[in-house]
Amino acid sequence: MNLSFLGINGSIQSKESGNVSFIAAKSSHFILFETSGALCSDIRKAGFDPLNLDAVIISHCHIDHIYAFPSLIHNLWLLGRKRALPVFANPDAIEKAKMLFNLFALPQKRDMFAVSFNAIESEQFAAGEFHIKPFAVEHCFPTTGFSEASGAFTYFADCNVSWSIPAFCNKTKVLIHEAGGTADEEKALNEKGHSSARQAALRAKQINASKLCLVHLPFDVDPCAMLAEAAYQFSDVTIPELLEKIEIGLENG
Ligand SMILES: [Zn+2]
Ligand SMILES: [Zn+2]
């Protein structure tokens, strides 16, 4: 099983990266978390065929997480996709995805493949080769975190630290956590529904994660400062390199 990050920035894109989105794969097939950036291009750069996309998962309906959704569907249609594509998100984000789908008259395209919009709350669901447990996190809008059911990875999307982490996130191998800045700005970050790098590291320690990936980064804060304050709390922390596979070892193979 592996993860590939297509983007790691928060709302504002930088020279180095677009907004956060990432792939989880067990084979040549994969699922996509968040829809931002030049997705088909980035999926190819990560070594995957866009047509092998099995499911799309969106954490919430803020623009940096959802804007590329209609373009992704349009690209897949132009590439000749036939099989259905399931989309999973909380009811707010599903509504926004449907609006974008309809805004560009995508359902009316000739031979458009079926896009199934699944509004999820807390029930585990199957997405391609993965089983995913969703849970609510605390942000300024209804937002969902996701944990891979075997414990390989957990994604805390945009969130502060004032919510209780479900027990099933404990001992996740990789915690993907947003970090909107350093501890100097913690109060303001928390008020806006975000976390500092220090707080992300404390959460990783709290749930006994093996590894922490900081994402949803600000474009104007030194990443070294964020890494340093996180590393002070939690040893195995990284800012993922774009498009590089992060392998997640599983106990039984
Ligand atoms: Zn965001
Ligand atoms: Zn947000």
C-alpha cells in the first residue's frame, strides 16, 4: 500500500505546490482524496493511469478541496471512461460536488459514465480496494476525517484540536494532518478551525501513530520551522515530497 501526494498546500498555492490532494493505492488502481490541481496530469506524474481511479473522497466543500472536481470528471469522460465512479463526502460537500457536476452540464454529455454521489456521515464504506471509516472533525464548516480500516493511514483534514479522536485512529501507521502554521500563530489558527505543526505532532503522539505527514501548509511560512517544532514533539515527521510514493508496510505482507 502506498500514498502519493499531488499537492500539499493549504488555500494558497505556492511555486512548489498546489492545494492538498493525494492518492492511496494498493496496485495500479487507486483512490483520490480531495480534488484540486491539474489532477489527470498529476496522477500521470505519480505513475498512475487516470482511468484506474476507483473512487473520489472529499473532506469538505471549501474551494481548495473541491474546485477541480468537474475538470476531473470531464477529463475522464474525454479519456473514454465507461465504468461508474463513486464519490464519497459529507452531505454539504456532496451537494457542492453535484452543483459543480451540473453547472458544467456534465450529466448531459453523450455517454457520460455514471457518477454516484454518496453522502456519508460515520458508516464505514468501501472505496475501490480500500475500506474507509469516516468521522467528523472540528473545522469552520462540516468536515470529515478518514481512517483506512486496517490502520494503514488516517487523514485529519482541515481541523483544529478541540474534537475527540475516534479510538479506531489509534496506532495508525501514517497520520496525514493539516498544519496551517507554527505554534506562534496557534490561537488564530485554532479560531479559524486549523492546527499548528506543534499541535499536529501532539495529535500524532496522542494516537501512537508511526509516522506524521504534514500537509495543507501555508505558502508563506518556512517549512523548516514547522518541521522543527513538530519534530520536537514527535520523531518521525515529514513534509511529503510531491509525487513520491510513501510505502506503508503491513504486518502480514
Ligand atoms: Zn483547506
Ligand atoms: Zn477548509
